[in-house]
Amino acid sequence: NQTILKELMRVGFSLYPQVQTFLFFVFWCLYLLTLAGNLTIMGLTWVDRSLHIPMCLFLSALSFFETCYTLTIIPKVLKDLQTENRSISVTGCGLKMYFLLGLGGTNRIILTLMGYDRFLAIHNPLRYPLLMTNAACGRPVASAWAGGFSISLVETALIFRVSFRLPNLVRHFFCHMQAVVRLSCMDSELTEFIVTAILLGTFLLSILTYVFILSSILRMSSSEGKQKAFSTCASLLTVVIIHFGSASIVYQKPGASQRVDALIAVPYTIIITTFLPIIFGLRNKDIKNAFRKIMRKITALKK
């Protein structure tokens, strides 16, 4: 039982063979929607200079990292749904986990930066153009990337510093932290505590940012200004609640069966990433105006 393993086997959705074809079709459609939505946001931000503002630049960066996150998970899931060989080397699993945790951490930091951007715009609108210039957006995004992957390196090193034991079944559809930790020859409580503390810390930081935003909005004397401020922050606040709320369920669920771990993680890892660009695109008037402008140009060219 203490045999050192060099290969792991993902169980994935093999426990539900009757729905694998249906899941393949659903995940494939969600995958295409995710790519289309994120690439649209990135493309619009790139070609339309009116979108070269801090909020849209942060949104473009978020779309980029969400696309990378999706590419790290869904193609392999689609392949596993069509084959019986779901094996992966321990090294490959470690690399997958490193990128997944790094991209997930980067996205959470960018969401916090977007909240801070809205706080500055509402709390200090006169100085906002000086404090949040386009050039100043690059440094926070680079810091988010460096911070997310630095934390991921620590988390992955903690998990893979020891060997793994039989049975070598990862009861998940990707190299999920908790599923892999269960196979390690060590006490998993410290590792799970560190990951949970990091998630909770970024969540509390985001919540604190929005507490400041709400406080600034309530101090406004104009009801029209309050309504406009709430409208500006509504989509971002919705995404933050959904993102961190679902992540909390995945990482802190109270004693859920390993059999349903994969099903619980589907909304967090696949469904939410699909609807992020839709939520932002429908709520952001700059994105909608740029999209209409591009569509009018395309229509004019066809005529």
C-alpha cells in the first residue's frame, strides 16, 4: 500500500457511463461559448481604442486568464469522456495542478483589482484619471500573475513533496487539489488548511473592497448618482459572489462523498467560466457599444 507511484488514474465521469455522451456535448458547447465570449472581449479591447480604459483592460486580462484556465481543463475532459485511458503521470498531474491553481489565483486577484478600480472611481472621481491610467494597469496585472503563480508554486510543492500510495485513483475529472492530497503519504490537514486560508484571504479582501464601495455609494447625496454607481458595480459584484461562493463550496464542503466531487466542481470550473464574459458583456455599456460599432462596420462591408 506504500508503493511509490509514477502514474495516476483520473476517475472523472466514468462512474456515470450513461450520461458521458450527453456531458461531452454539453461541455463542448460550453467550451465554444467560453472561447467565443472571451475572445470577443479581448478582440474588441484590442481593436477599439475607446475601450483602452482601466476597467476594460482589467476585463480583457481576466478574459485572457479565464481562457487559459479553460484550455487547461476542458480539452482533456472531452478526451477522457471519449476514451477509457485516463492515466496521467505524477509529474504531468503536478504541472496541471500548478497551472490551474496559478490561473485560478490570478483570476481572483484581478477580480479584487477590478473592485478596487470601481472603489477609486466612485470614492474619488476627480483624481481617478490620475490614479488609474492605462499605463498603471499593466503593473497590477503583472503583479496578479506573479502573485497567483507564486502561491500556486507553494501549494503544488506542498502536495507533491512526498510520494503517493495505492490505489492510484484520482476521484475527479482533473488533478484537483483535494483529490490528489487523499493519495499522498502524509497528513493532508496542513495542506488543505493553507489552500483554504489563501482562498478565504482573497475572498475577504474582495468583500472589504466592496464594503468600501457600498459605503461610498451610500454617502452620495444624489439618488441618480447612487443608481448609476450601483449599476456600474452590479455585474462585478455578481461575478465575485458567484466565483468565490462556488469556490467555497468546492474547497470547504462538509464531508461530501468522493463520488460526487466531480459533479460539485462542474459549476465552479466549467459553467461559471462560460458565463463570465456574458455577464460582463451584457452589463458593460462600453463593451456593448464597441460590439455594435463592429457589427455595423461588418454589415456595411457586406453591402
